[in-house]
Amino acid sequence: MKHFLRMLIQLCLYFYCKFLWCGLKFVMRKLTGRCELQRICLNTKPGALRTMKIETSLRNSKSKLLQTAVSVHPDAIEKTIEDIMELKKINPDINPQLGISLQACLLQIVGYRNLIADVEKLRREPYDSDNPQHEEMLLKLWKFLKPNTPLESRITKQWCEIGFQGDDPKTDFRGMGLLGLYNLQYFAEKDATAAQQVLSDSLHPKCSKFSKAEWEKKRMDKAIGYSFAIVGINITDLAYNLLVSGALKTHFYNIAPEAPTLSHFQQTFCYLMHEFHKFWIEEDPMDIMEFNRVREKFRKRIVKQLQNPDMALCPHFAASEGLINM
């Protein structure tokens, strides 16, 4: 009975708030002479906050046109904006900035949805050792991380040197498919110096603070490193879940002037690898068995940061240098 009453109260509150909000929007339209979309674009600065408000407004609209605007094909965005302006009786000649602002927001909204589809496609594609392209990417990963060390053969224990679990890395990509390999190669290629440093540190994080003699003198012989490649695949999983859950919207809507792309996602992965590595050393875990605890604590910190609508996770990457959300 109590459960039923609680459900009834929640239902009544929902309809009360819904009708109250609709009434408030109607009053605001009459008082200001502007629709909600106009008010958002006029009163909210460019970036994630504006785009998310536009997205919420479109999704919650009674109009089918506005509801479907968030899922149109990118090529149809311009026509969709014209239809919205016509529906809202807004003269584009008098309000040209509104069309520009809506276009920027819709490109981000639709682009985010398409990015999820692109990432999901890579995640679902398994690593195929009979595929020359897959094999080439894997061999390039080794070359980028170990440029001065030739790979003795395709199947070799050498792979453990960059953090794979066995002598054939293909088995480690099962969880994230090709997405894990794409991210690792991107990190190793585009940020080679940092990737090689993280790899080196991951073998013995505290060695950077002490010489080998000091390390042995202090008897810090407990293995507290981690497997670089395996952690990279795990951080890929973290980035993937942040993307699918919508948590990365604040980040992407702030750094991508139009549609976020796979490169933006991979740059975000690089940032997460940098930050997790620092976080791991700061946490000073006893051994690798604490990995899940440290990872979960790191995840919560990133999620909290992303709740800030002004947040941009990796401002040092080139993608964020031209923020132009009109």
C-alpha cells in the first residue's frame, strides 16, 4: 500500500511539474516575445551548458519536429533548422544568430550520437590475426613503443614487455575489440614520448624517484607496477562507458566546435591514460590486486569533474584550441 501511495504521489508530482513548466514557458513566451530556444541561445554562453539545454528543450518538446531534430542526419541539419524557424515563426533575416547557434548545437548533439555508433562498431569488431590491417596496427604499436627493439617474431613473450598477458596479444583484445588497439596505437603514435614514459614508469612507478641503488637499499622490491597494454584496454572501457552514459557530453560539447569525432575520443583516452598513471602513483597501492579499487576511485573523480558544465578534460590537445560554438 505504501509503495502504491509513493508511486501515486510521484506520478502526481510529475504531471504537476510538467503542466507547471508548460505554463511557465507559455508565460515567458508572451512576456519576452521569444521561444525557449531563443532564450537559451540569448542567455547562455556557447559551450556544453547551452548545447545540453538546447538538447533537453528539443527532446521534451511536444512537437515531433523538435523531438526528432536531435537524431537527424548531419546533412539534414540545415533544413531542420529552417523548419524549426518556420514552426516557431522566427524570421531568419531578423534573427540570423539563432540559426547559427542552433546549427552549432545540433551538429554537436547529432555528432555525439554518431560518435557512439562509430566507437561501438570498433568495440564490436574482434581482432582478426588473418586480417592484414589488424596485424599491421599491432606491429606498429610495438614499433611506436619499442622503436629500438626489434620484435623477434609475431608470437613471442616480448609482448609482455609492453603489458600484454601472453605471447599473442590478440587474446587480450576480446573485451574491447579493435577499439582497444585503436586507442593504444593512437597514444603510442600521437604522444610517443609520453606513451614511452608511461610504459617505462608502469614497470616500476617509484624508480623515477630513486636510483637503482637507493631502490635496492630501501628494499622496495614489492611489485606495484601494472601491465601497460592491459591497463590501456581497461581505460578504453572506462572511456567507452563515459561516452555511452552521456558523461562525456560536457567535455565534447566544450572542445568540439561542431561534431565530436573519433579523434576527439582518442585524445580523451590519451588524457585518461596520463591522469590514471599519475593517480596510480599518488594512490601508492600495495600491489596490482588493488587495481579495481584505484580504478573505481579514479572513475568517480572523472565523473565528478564532468558534472561541471564548463569542464574540458584535455585542454592541452589541439582539438580544444579552436572552440567556436557560436
